[in-house]
Amino acid sequence: MAPIKPHWVQPSHPDRLHLIVNEAEYTSKSISKITLPPFALFAKLEYPPCTPAEKPTYATVQCGRDKHLDLNSDLLYINHSCEPSLIFDTGNMNVIAGPKGIQIGEELTFFYPSTEWTMAQPFQCLCGKPTCRGLISGARDMTDAQLSGIWLNGHIRELLEEQRGRGYDNNLSINTLSTTTTANASTTAMDCNLSDNNNNNNNSEKFAELELDQTARSLRDALTHAEKVVEAARNALTSYVGAVNAKSASNKVPEGAQRRGPTSRELSGEMGGDTEVVA
Ligand SMILES: [Zn+2]
């Protein structure tokens, strides 16, 4: 990527991104400082704050049909690869690990046409991967085969369907959106509401009925796995906190006047404890 003068505080992601700049060759490389499982959150695009860009440049990412963002952080140095380690989910303002996850020391890359319909500066890819697509100039110029197996943003899928005259698959789009609820629930596991159990378990069943491509199947499997993680953590938290509370409560109140289970607000520390006991 061409040189750019950073106007943000560097490093912008000191705990997870190690930037190596080769000033002589105008090249850079971003190395992961963390290990993540498939589709886990690498960074939110909200901080440092992205700002709307008037037009696409080599320093922007596309987040909608006519919307482009300046990243304003070291994330903009992340190189393209035809077998990328990251996904830029610009519709949801997330950067997440790819389907294989990320290892410490691995180069951070993403597939530029997954966000870009056309590119300000097309380039010949030198990623060296067996599936290298060669000239990268945006999704508009790529065949179905070249885009197969790659996660693409909603705006790119929509534009491709229009270009191919196929009409966008709204059914998949709507169901894809419903994962947002579950994803949010996962990130706030500590703020769980115990009665939410049922809501969290329904999405993967919904996807099972759809005909999904390989990328969607991987995402659905990751979602099912994440739901199990959330459920196990929720149960473990309930047992852990609940057992201690029950013990201290049983010292103060007679048998038979057993307290109710801890609420999620108590579990998250938002409330001081069991009001029944305090009273
Ligand atoms: Zn390549």
C-alpha cells in the first residue's frame, strides 16, 4: 500500500496488531499478536472512530453501496490476500477472524473485493496462495468462481446479484440479519438474562432449513458453537455465584425460606446482592 501519514495515535491496536513498515519499498505487513477461534471478534471499527469518506481511495473501505469509510487506524495497513485471515464485516462495523481463526505471528489480511466493488488502485496480487486471483480491481470484475468460498459483505452480494440479473436472495439476507441478535447476546454473556435461554437457541435451527453455501455453513457452525459456549458459561456462572449465595443465605434464613435464584443483574454485579436476605 502506498505510504500514508498517520494522523492517529500509533500503534492504534497495540495489544493485537504489530505493524511492520518497510519504508524503502513502500510496503507494510500486519502481524497478529493474538490467537482467535474462527469468526471471533478481532476489532470493532468504531474505535478509533471511522469517518465517512467522500469517495473511495486506497485508504478507505466500502461499507454500503455508496458508502466508504476512512479507517483512521493501523487497520488500513492490512494487506489483501486471496486466502485471508480476517473478515472486514463493514456492515456491522466489525473485523473478525476468518473461518480458520488466527494464530499469533500470522499475517493479518483480508480479501479486498469482500468490501470493494471497484477499486481506486487495482493491483496485481502477490499473495502467492494456490488460489491467488491475480489482478485485484474489486468484486465487480470477478467471476462467481473467483468469489466462491469467500465471505462477502451484504452490499457486495447485492451488487453482484444485480449485475448477474439474478435478483437478491432476500430470504437469506433477512435470516442473516437475525444472527446479529445472537452475536450481541454472546458478547454480553456476563449480562445474561437467564430467561433468554430459549431466544439464543433458535437461530441455528432456522439456518438448518436453508440451503447454504460453504461460507454460510461455516458461519452457522461457528454460531452454534458460540451458543454452546454462552450456555455453558451462563450455567457455570450460575452454579459458581449461586452456590456461594445459597450458602451464605442459608446461614441467615431458616430452611424452607430458600431464596430465589440470582438474577442476571445480580450475577453481573450490578446489584449488591439478594434483597430478600438484606431485608
Ligand atoms: Zn492473491
